[in-house]
Amino acid sequence: MAEHTDAVIEIRDVSKLFGPVAAVDGVSFGIIRGEFFSLLGPSGCGKTTLLRMLAGFEQPSRGEILIDSQPMAGVPANKRPTNMVFQSYAIFPHLNVEENVGYGLRNRKLGKDETRSRVVAALDLVKLSGYGKRGAHQLSGGQRQRVALARALVCRPKVLLLDEPLGALDKKLREEMQLELRQLQRNVGITFVFVTHDQEEALTLSDRIAVMSSGKVLQIARSDDLYENPNCREVAEFIGNMNLFEGKVAAVAQGNVTIATAAGTFTVPHVAPIGAGNAVHLAIRPEKLALSADKPAPGLNAVKGRVIAQTYLGDRRQFLTQIDGMAKPLAISRQISGAESPISTDSDVWVTWPPQLGRLLTS
Ligand SMILES: Nc1ncnc2c1ncn2[C@@H]1O[C@H](COP(=O)(O)OP(=O)(O)O)[C@@H](O)[C@H]1O
Ligand SMILES: [Mg+2]
């Protein structure tokens, strides 16, 4: 196994069984010091269980977790260099903001002045300077979550574990808090491990994302790489919108794979080792497809269809185009610049894309 000298967390073949259910199933990866790392996946895929094992609230059934090169087996939660922030605002209702934030420091033998200056600095970090004397009940949801963050940060953990911390906030506030959280993480330089089921949130915030499904990690990559180069259908469909053509490899030549599908024959860049006859999918994002009434230029993948619906989305227009031989219509997203020629619903169109924009998925 390659040594990651800058890995602050190493997860080695970790599983967690609850009776017969593997909530986490043979997961291995490292988290780099100082990065904003997200665990992303649908509800029930094992994100919280994995996070709780990092925190020390659960023990792995199998495998090993190292933090700062130290094996964590037998190390209780309060002796780990981690702190956790939960979705629900886990702050004490009977304490004011300052007391809440200082709570985590009470067992450390810090002087009064040191405690005070740390609390002030933590409140400043989360933009709550001046709120120290407020009661918990006098705070909005966003402010309470800031208090929870400050309370975790005041202990100066090496790793902050966040379990859907913005999940209870409404959309507008959540987006504001996302920006703040990212800024905060950059400022403090602490490694964040962030759990979310919201792919947009993960794409916005993260340096890297682990996409999880049924207790397993499907892919770990940077946001842009995950979007541009998903390694399987499940990731392709979970991150953003994706059109998929099911087909068989017809030929492999000169860095290109030709795929025969029910909608026609298309070419796609060659990546994974693959042979003729293999069942595959060609994946293409809606914004990489072009629509035109005119016959396409040679060299493009092209398929004929009929526009069955279109939706105005302010900055872009989304078209659904029915293709002969395909069960699902293709989604095509077009930026609205004002210069494009209108396309009416029910009209016949060509859908085209340069071969290099498609992706070959073998699983
Ligand atoms: N304490 C537990 N006892 C039994 N099953 C659990 C327990 N905690 C989680 N699970 C199960 O493990 C799976 C993963 O749960 P969880 O880690 O909470 O997923 P996520 O956070 O991704 O929604 C689910 O099937 C869940 O029901
Ligand atoms: Mg969860």
C-alpha cells in the first residue's frame, strides 16, 4: 500500500456490521491533512456509521483506522484529535452562547484568560462576535449551528467531523452557510470530513468527495473529475444529470471505441481496457449535447429525434428529445444567450456531440 505521508486519516479495509447488515463494507482510503473531504451518498449508505467510527462512537467490526499515524482501536472518543458537529443543533438550551462555546474546554486545565480568548476567537471565526451573552433560545437556526461549530473549533481538533450540519436549514441560508463553512475551513486549515446526501453541496464545498453506496465507496475524486469522469453508472447518475446509451463495443481503434446502440452507432474516447462485444454504456451530460434543425457536420456523433418537452430555467433551457430505440428521452441543456434560434416542441431535430465529450462506462 502506498504511504501517504500527508494523510491525517487512514481507513484500512474497514467494515461495520449491525447484525447481518454491513453498514460499512470493506472501505479503504486516506484523507489528506487540511483538505475538505466529503462523504456523499443516498440515505442509508453508511456515511454516518463511517463518521462515527472516525469519531470513536462506534468500533469497526473489521479493519483499522489511523489518525495521525496512530491506530485508533481502543482509543475513546474524548481522547481522539477529532470533534463532531451534528445536524440537529446540539447546543445547551440553558447556557448562553459563550458558555456553550466554552463548554468543550471545561475539562482542559486552561486559565480563565486563555479560555476567554479562545472563546472570543472562535465566536469571531463563525461571525458571532458580540453574541456571547445571548441565550440559546434567542438564536436563529443558522446562528445555533454557528455556535455548534464554534464549540467544536474552540478545542482545536485536528479533524472536524460534520454530519449533515446544514441539513436542517432552509435553502437560502444553507447556501450562505456553505460559503461560510468553506471560508472557515480555509482560514483554520483544519481537516474537515463532511457528510451530505446533497450532491450539489458536496460539489460546492469539497476538495475531494467519496461517493458511497450500500456501505461501499464507489469513487473518490475531485468535484470536477467526479463530474467529468465518473467511473461507473451509479456515480454518473448520482452526480448531476446524465444521458446513457446502452450498447455493445463494435470496434476499438486509434484511441476510440465504437459503440453500437439501439439509437445508432457512436464513438467515444477509449479509456479502460475493453474488447469488442462487451456490454457498455455511453454517458453524455445534457450541456454537452447540441440541438439543431440542420443536418450535422461530419465527425460528430449525431442522432435524430423529436422534441417532446422544453423547460425554461432562466439561464438555460432544458429540452427532452425522444429518440427511436431509446426508452428514456435525451435531456439537452442549452445556455440562453439570446442569439440561438428557437426550437419548437414537436419539431424534428438532430442531437449532436463531439466524440471526445462522451464517456465510456464499463460497469
Ligand atoms: N445502531 C444501528 N443498529 C442497526 N443498524 C444500524 C445502526 N446504525 C445504522 N444502521 C444501519 O446501517 C445502515 C447505514 O446507516 P447510516 O450510516 O446511518 O447511513 P447514512 O448516514 O448514509 O444515511 C442503514 O441500513 C442503517 O439502518
Ligand atoms: Mg446519516
